[in-house]
Amino acid sequence: MATNILMPALSPTMTEGTLARWLKNEGDTVKAGDIIAEIETDKATMEVEAVDEGILGKILVQGGTAGVKVNDPIAVLVEPGESADAAPAPKAEAPKAEAPKPAPAPETPKTEPAAAPKAEAPKAAESGDRTIASPLARRMAAQAGLDLAGINGSGPNGRIVKTDVEAALAKPQAAKAEPAQAAAPAPAPAAAPAPKAPAPAITAPHTAVPNSSIRKVIARRLTESKQQVPHFYVSMDIEIDALLKLRSQLNATSPKDGPGAFKLSVNDLVIKAAAVTLRRMPQVNATWTEEAILQYHDVDISVAVSIPDGLITPIIRKADQAGLASISNQMKDLAARAKSGKLKPEEFQGGGFSISNMGMYGVRDFAAIINPPQAGILAVSAGEQRPVVKDGALAIATVMTCTLSVDHRVVDGALAAEWIATFKKIVEEPLSLML
């Protein structure tokens, strides 16, 4: 029986994606578990496995098509000898049936009751166009801004006197309420959506490179982070000569090949040092919410990895409990699969703290943008030889500058300074990482 192959949801937040390419052609035999296509999500390029077996009878969405919605048919799987036209058509949402409106009742002529004569209170007596009032009443009304024509007089022949003006002044709001109710303002029209800013007029020669799904998500998330998260920065220069010496000693003990082989990088030791620091100071391993600050039980560190379309942050889970060799091997595997778009969603979604290391590019100093909903990210720069003062004498040391960016709603200035000071001490005395 012909069946539709649907656009899969490869992450909880995915609503659409780009069908990057087909790995099977029309007429190819497909077995359950075969990789049939690659889908570019808002995070990475991922492989799609077939869940049934048969023949790929017809491709409905060609490779390179962007904006394919989740659960839309992308191909038809048929049995041998069966036509792809036998596939069920995608179900269209049935229009909601409106409740039948009741037929209007026949109008019956209305009989107006005879209006009963209203007993009107005596109004202020008027002589021609002139209202009769005492001079004192006129002066009081003028000072209060009252219209004498609306005041009932209690004096002889309806003359307005002092007590009538005082009575009117005692209830000014009631007098104003009636006209307000008689002419209720019309509801304000709904505000029209703000027009989008026009694209800049570029007249210089240029090439338009379409934004990938990943680039659009990076742009949106970083813009939201800088606009909505109050960033706060603290920096320290950290000597890493002892760290480099330990790294060389440990690498010398590694087997040349086999399952136990490893080759530590400075970044591996930085990940471990940051994880140990977070375990000692869990207030930074946290997320802001309006109701409470959520402190994570596990130390899961996201590490920024550059990929062709931008960057992605694979996660070292429970990094404080992992050994250096394990961190090194995990990081190499995650980085390789990140660059080839082979990461699984659970390998890059989550994390409580991030590290961005640009030391390999020779960067001397930089500040990273927080990766929401995390509350902190550590920017690691290149280690370089700099003059330092030790025991009152000038000396040379290998120094790297690290900058901690924190969400000031979660981490106060003193806590941020304490965190990076603790991190500095661990890095400068790296034997504590072996404990």
C-alpha cells in the first residue's frame, strides 16, 4: 500500500526546515533504518531514517527546498508494482461548522404606552433670556463655573439663592455623569501593526548570500540576548605555564593508539576547570525566571564550535565528574560531528553554562554574548608571553585573558568576581584538577 513520507520534527521547537538533499532516488529500494535524506533544522543538518520498507515511488519535495512544514508529505513510498498515485492525499483541515443561526422572529407592531405626564421640579424662573438669581448666588456660581440655567431656584418665583448654589456645588460629579453616559465614546480602533523597517538601499556591487535557517536562528537569539538580558562582564589575566606543563606531562603518558589514547588541549583543561568552579559555586550554574532562579544539579557545559553556517554548542554532560581524557575524547567527537551536521538534538540542546574559546585564532581579549536561558559564558583568549611582576622583579609568563559574561539578574558583581577568581586559582594550580 502506498504511503506518504512526512517531513519529520527533529527537535521539540522545529516547525519547518530545509530538505537539504535526497540520498535515495526515485525507484530505489528502501529498507527500514536506511538514511534517505538530510534535513536542515534551525540547529543543524540531520539525517532522516526510513521507518518502513518499499520503493521510493515519487519525490514530492526536491532537495534544497526551504520552509517545508513539519508533517507535510515529502515523498511517496510504494510496494513493487504499485503506482505512487495511490498514496492517500494529505488531510486538509475541515472548515469548522458554524452553528446555525436562528431564523429571525416575525416582527410584531409595538404599541407604545401613553406617556404619563412627568412631574418636573420647578426650574429657575427666567425673565426673557435672564435667569432670576440673587447677586450673591450669581457671584458664587461665576466663581465655581456653574451654569445658573441648570439650577432649580427655591426662592420666591423660582429665584436662585445662596443655598441653591451650595446644593449644586455639593454634587458636581452627579451633574457631570449624565452627559458622559449619554455620549459614550466609541471604542478606539485596534492599533495597526508597526510597518517593517525598509531594507537598506544598497547601490554598491554586491552578492546576496541567502540566510540559512541556522543563521536566522543565531541572529534572532543573539539579538534577543543582548536586548533582554542585562549583561555584566568581569575579566582577569591568568598565568597558564603550570597548566601547559601538566598538559605536556599527561599527554606523554597516553598510548600512541587504541581505546585509551588521548591528546589533551588547553581547551579540555579549561572545560574541566570551569566545571570544578561551577560545582563549588552553583549560583552561577543557573537560569533566571520571573518566579525563581533555577540552579542546576548537574554541571553540563556547552562549548561553542564553529561550523560553516555559524556556530553550535555541543554539551559535555556532568563535566565536573568526567576525567580529562574523557572530556578530550568527547569534545573531539562532538566537534567533528557538529561540523558535519551529525549531532543528535540531545547533544546540543540544554546546558547550564557556556565556554567560547578563540585562543586558536590569536585573539587577545573579547567578551561573549550569553546563550539564553543560561546565566553565564566564559570567553577564553590566546595564551601569550607577557611581562609580569613576581616578588618585585620583572619576569616573563604565559598569560591568557578570560572574560566572564553573566546575567546580572542572576549573578551580582561580587559573585562574578569571586567566580573568576576561583577559576583563576584552579587554572594556576592545575594539580587540583586531578583530585
